[in-house]
Amino acid sequence: MKILVDLTCCEKGHSYGVYAFRVLSVWREYNSSNVDIILLIKEEMEAWAKKEFPEWKYILLKQYSYRNSLQKIFRIRWLLNGLLWRKAVNTSGCNVLFSPGSLLTSCWKVKICRVQVIHDIQGFRTLKGLRKWVYTLFTPLILKVSDKIIAITDYVKQDILKTYHFVSSDKVIVIRNGIVLPPLSLSVSLKINYKYLLYVSALCEYKNLVTLVKAFIELKDMISHRLVIVGKSTPYWENVVLPMIKKAGIESRVIHYSNYVSDEDIVCLYQSASILVSPSLHEGFGYTPIEAAICETPVICTRETALPETTMGLVNYYEPALDFTALKNKIMEVLENYPTKEHLKNISDVFKVQYDNVQQAKIIYDCVMECGKHT
């Protein structure tokens, strides 16, 4: 048996890459001696693959660049790269293809069995302009050409079935993400000596950071906490959220970590926070509320999309999601009735079992192997 793992959709540190690395780290130990795992990678990932998985062979997928003005005018590089991708898969000699993420170039039908992970299908709700059009056009193609689909939550599975009626229920299996957190390092770079509320996520409109900022503005004279925001700067942050912070005169109370923050420092931020707040409107899974809860930190989140499912009704919720007054009141409620260490530890223990990365990665491996047997 030969398994081809498509890492062409992955970049180091990005969500697909993190997911793939966590799965493959377990497969390295769990893999049977008579099963070969081969990685399909882009040139920029070659050094990473050699370093992290030196025992596995890999296929290097070279990408087209625009070679003439005609190609550039019609922007057909994605088509050419897609054909290269399909050829690489079909000539790999493998029995089954495992795709931990998806790209425009991977919407082609291949000769071998394909197991495709779908993290969510919310792009047609959250994207805008050309990106939304492309997403809406090509997502159903990827679903059609996949022999087995792994949905990371039941919410994602039901969303697929409701949106794309041609997908049968038995084609989609739910295998939830595994959570991996490093131990708190003695060498963490963050030195925090103040109380704070914490937000860790992308600074995008659908993450609903505005509602948290509005709630914090209402709370600024009621609590001494600061608001710590972890996320790379975006136009949404610069043009919408930051002006709101400046207008309210709370710049000194808001700390923004816009550069890379290590996993060890993230754990430090989780453990030192008074509350982790996740006001997101769209989540296929929602890592940060679960990670913070595993670190025994109180969590407040919305009841939107997958969050009630993945948090299992064990954290604090506010609604409606856009109601900053409801969020303000919930924050005050948690601060005034702070959960006991025993209660927080019980929640942490439940999530550690539910989202054990070794357990989840083994389930994925068995699913891929089963699909490969029917090639």
C-alpha cells in the first residue's frame, strides 16, 4: 500500500500546514512497515519536508510561471499547475491520495482513490468579489471528485449536505481535529504583570472582533483589565477596529501582538488570561476556545456554527453574537462569579480526551487505509 499525502495546499504555520503536520507526526509512529507514505510538495516546502520527515520520500511539484504575454493576459497558470498536479498524482504509483486541505489547482479527478479533508465551506459566506466567485465555482468540483470526505465537525458535514445535495451522507465521515499544546516553557518571551481579556484569532470581519471591542469600551470604567489581541494586522483591523479603539481613547488598554507569537507564548497567554473571548460568527471547528479551556482558562464564545458542538456546552456563551451589551454582561458575570480551579480542570480533562491528537490522527489513518484497499 502506498499513500500519497498532498501537501501542495500547505504552508508552514498556516492552518492546513498545522493540521497536516499534527496528523503526519502521529502517522510516523503508527504507520505499518508495509505501507509507504509519499509526500507531494511544492519547492518552497522541500527543506521543511526533509527536516521534519526525512524517512519519507517526496515528489516535488514544480509550478508554472507566466512564460509569455498570452498566458499572463488570460491568467491560466492555475490551469497549468492543476494539470501538473493531476499528472503528479496519477503517475505517483500510489493507491490512495490524502488531501488535508484544498486548492484551486486540486479540483481535478484523479485515477486513484481520494480522501479529502473539508475544514468548512463558509467561503461563499465570508469571502467577497472574485475570491467568492472562484470559491463558489470550484468547491463543488472538489467535493464531486473526492471518493471520501472527512468533515472536521458534524456541523461541517451537515453544511455540506444542505448546500450540495449531490453529496451523499455516507460519503462524508466526521473526524474531529486533534489539539496539540506545548508545555509552558521557562523561556517564554512574554512578561505579563497585569490582568487581561484575551482574543486569539484572525482579524477578519467574520471573526466579529468589533463586538468584543465595543463590549470592552463599555467595560473600561468597570474593570481594570486590558484587552490583549493576537492576530496579524489586516485592512479590517487598520480601517475598522483600530479607529474605533482610538476614538474611544483606549489605546493604552489594548495590546496588539501582530507579529509571530510562538506556541509556547500562546500557552502562556492562555494560562495568564482572566477570560478568553471568541466572538466569531463562522467556525468550522474553533481551536482557540478549546485550547484556552485545556489551559484551564474561562472561555466565552458565541453559539454560532460549530462552536456549540466543539465546546460541548461546557464553556460560557452569549447571544446574539452581534450584541455587545450581551457580551459585556457575560464578561462581568464570569468575572464576578469566577469558576473554581476544580471546575476548570474538569473541563480541561474532557477536552483533552475528546481532542487527543494521537487518537484522531489514527482514525484518519484507518480511514485512508480503508479507502486505499478499494482502489
